[in-house]
Amino acid sequence: MEYYKIKSGLWLIVFILAVVVLVSWSLNRNAMTSEQSGKLVCVTAKQGEIEQGVRASGVIIRDEMVYISPVSGVLRLVASEKDRTRTDTVIAQVELAKTQGRRQGNMKIDLVAERPGVVSFTLDGLERTLTPSSWVDFDAKKVSKLVSEPVSQRSGMEVDIGQPLFRVVDNYRIYVLLFPEPGIMPSVSESLTEGRRCSLRFDSVAGSRYSAKIASRVNATEDDSRPDALLLELTDFPGELYYLRHVQAKLITKTQRGLIIPKQALVKSENGYLVYIPANLGVDSKLVKVVASDESQVMCEGLREGQRVVVNPYLIHEAGITVWK
């Protein structure tokens, strides 16, 4: 009996110790988390670029020659997707269909490129509808809503006479019809004139920037100077765009270089904007002048290159950190 009492007492002690350990671990963990979340986070001001411009959705428009089957038969591909071809190069062949159980001399019809360009065996149905010269016949908003349904042709498939087989994309000219997002600043809107050179970035082609020229512009209304649509001609041929149709892009109208900090470092004050700089177990407040900004960063005057600024300034008042005047 006494043995069982001792055993029960030992288990009780073990249980109490386990509870104490768990509570202590939890308190220490919360304290560590609180300490980490209570720290000021700083970055250094550094030289960089800010691109100012307009976000827009767009439709790619190309000079595209669509080749259709002259006969019914079996398609045999000779070229490959994305191949660059010269004039009179054989792209594909069509083997004639059987007639009364016999092939007509086992004949093959060669399909040759009538002009140089990039070969694609994927068609989306807009190649002959939307061209650099025909887009003006459409309402701009109607063009933005055109639905493309890509279809890929493959070797060995049966084809009918008159069926589109492939296309050759002119690799000297490519256009993008942009539909700017609302809220364009009047100064930016007025600068988007025909003949103006600018740059483009496409969300689907990361890290690349393309030069372009505004070929045409359509205003929202006669009384509204904002552009409803802009047709831009790219001055170089980005290979990544030969197969895209609908894109998201940024039209860059101005690039500025200077000292850059994250946008969240800015604090609105009575006298404009300020930033906090760590100093003497507290922070100094410093007024800055914002000269440019984008979605995530700002370019400021009033800072030195390499100067550290606080990027979680909300914590300064929450934690009661001293602000030196």
C-alpha cells in the first residue's frame, strides 16, 4: 500500500514539473516573439531608378500571314514552333487524301513561306481579324473583350481544304493596343501624343523593357482628353511576344534616378513627409521631399546615400521610443 502511495507521489511530481516546464517555455517563447516584433527595422537609402507611367491591359497585334490547306489530306510539319524562316522555306506538307482506295501518286503539297518571319502552329482565331490596319474599325472596348481560343496543329492530323494550318509572324513589326487604367494624371495624359517614344514592361515577360512609339491614340470622348486606347509600335521584336495575345503592361513615360527608400518608411506630418533615423537609443525625425514614387518605393531629397531609415515607424509611438527633435 505504501509502495503505491510513493509511486503516485512520484507521478504527481513528474506531472507538476512537466507543467512548469511547458509554462516556462511558452512564456519565454512569447517574450522572444514580443522582443522580435518590438524591434525597429531599418534599411539604407541607396541610388536607384523609379519608372513613372500608366498601368494598362493590352492586346498584341501583329502582321500575321495565315496559311490554309489547299487540299484535304494529312498534315506533315517540317518546321518547328518558334522557327525563324526565310521566304520560300518549306514549313509543312499535306499528303493528298485517298481517292477510291488509292493515293494520287502518293503526292505531297509543299507549303512554303511567302515572307520571312516566326513560324507558329498555334492559332487563336484573331490572326485575320485583328491587324495593324483593321483595329481602327473596331470599338476600342470591343477589341479589349475579344476572346482568343488557341488551337495547336500537329503532325499527322487530318486536314480539310480551306482549313487554317499555321501562321508566319512578321518579326519586324509588332504592336500592342493598350487600354490605360482610370485615374491618369492630366500631365501624363497630355504627354501621350502620337509619335512620342516611350518604354513598355510586360508582366508576363519579367525583367525586360522594350522601346516603343505611340502610333495612334483614341480619346475616351471628344470632351475628355484622357486616352481610351493607345496603339504602340515596338521598335524591336521581343521573341516572347510572338505567341501572346492578351497582356498586362506598364507604359513608362519618365524614368528618374536618385535616393530610394521603401514607401512604408514615410510618415505624414504637418509640414509634409518625414522619416525616422536611429540615433542615441531613440530616433531622429527628418523632413524629406518626395520627388517620385511607384507602387512600393519613393525617391526623396534630404537624405544621404547610405543613411539608415526606419521602415516600421508605427512601432516608435507604440513602444514609446524617444523621438529626438
